[in-house]
Amino acid sequence: MDRKQWLFYFVSEAEVLTYVTLDPDWRIIFRGEKMSFTCNVVHSTRKTDQKFYWYKDNQQIKGNQQKFQIESAKIKNSGNYQCKTMASNRSEPVSLAVSEDWVILQVPSYIYEGDRLTTNCRGWDTLFSNEVKTYMDGHIIENMGYYMDKTGTREYTCKRKRILIPYTSKPISVLIHELFTVPILQLTSSLIREGDEMTLTCVTTLALRRRTKQLQFAFYRNEQKIQEFSVNDNCRFSSAGLEHSGNIHVK
């Protein structure tokens, strides 16, 4: 491969990103249940069908289609799954656990700031009562969806009764990921003279799995808001003046 060919391959690879989604979107399922995996492709410019590669625990597995399915899950199907195309690197791993426990607590595969977290406490059979108790970091919480307001790791368990005997799920750690990268404020130019047009731009990147989410931006100078929250990621001044000097940041 000559230098031009190598450069083209490198650029093409950088343009194509992949990530795996689960259906249903639960990190843990019972033995014998079905699970579907999809390799989602972002920034692809290819017009023809692509060949896909699948990996479990860093070992390539059978399958060259965009989707593959486990019809009846076994314990050995537990592991970390990744995919790639001929023009991309491997995706970040998605974890799947297959359980034979009496009770499991199901949570989505990836959770970000601002997501509504819904848990699902399930019993192995139909003899379990409908009463559910869910715990976060050892403290009981309401068994309903709620919004994650900050990053970090939380530990969840749940409890259900089967013929009056209580069963508790194994703890499951939930990592709340950052929705976007730390914003960087960019100026039109490093040197702004009085009377120049000045544009401030907030530069940040959404997480790949939330790339369609709409962010809103607000601009501040010396802790005073100079532009309200909106989808506009820039703040423009037609004629910069001394009154625009100060410490400017975004939220």
C-alpha cells in the first residue's frame, strides 16, 4: 500500500464510527430469553452494503450482518460485545449478563446525564408478587423512572417475594456517562480590536449514542448572563467595545 492509499484508508476509517445497541435494551436477561444486537454506523459515506464483524470478549464470533440474534440465551453468552465495519475501528463494548438467579434487576446498557432511568425488577417465574422494592446505594427508592442529574456510579438492587419468601437481586453498578465533552469557548480571533465584529462559539461534542439530542447554550460575562439558553451555539457582537471585556463562559 503506497502513501496515498494509506492516507485514504486512514481518513475513511476516521469518518466511520460504530456502536452496539441491544433489543430489548437490558444489560441482564434470564437464561432462555432472546436478545438482538445491532451494529449502528455513523458518519458513513459508503453507498454499498457493508460487511460487519462481531466480537465477544475480544474474540471474533460468527456473523457478518448488521444484526445478529441469540434465540435462547445461555450462561456462556454472557460477555462484552463489539462490532466494526471494514472502514471503522471496533465499537465500545456493550455488556450482557445471562442469569439463572431467582430475581434480576434490569437496567439499560448505557445511561447518560439527563436520561430517564427506568429499572425492571423481574422474578424467574409467575409465582412472584407484584410488590417491588428497589434500592440505590443501600437506600430504598421509588420503583419508577427518574432523571439522572450528574455523572458517577451508583449501585442498585431490588427485592421481590415468592410465596412469602423475599429474594434480592445481585447488585448491579450503573455508570452515568457524560452527555457531552467539556465545552470550549472559541473567539473569532485571538486579537479583537474595538469596533471589530466578535463571535464567541461554544464547541462541544455529544456522546455518540446521543448524537441526535439537541443541546442548548447560554453565555455569561463576569457571571452575568448575556445570552439566554437557546440552540444557537454562538454569541455575536457586531461591534466589540470595552464593555465586552471580562471573563466569559458558557453553560
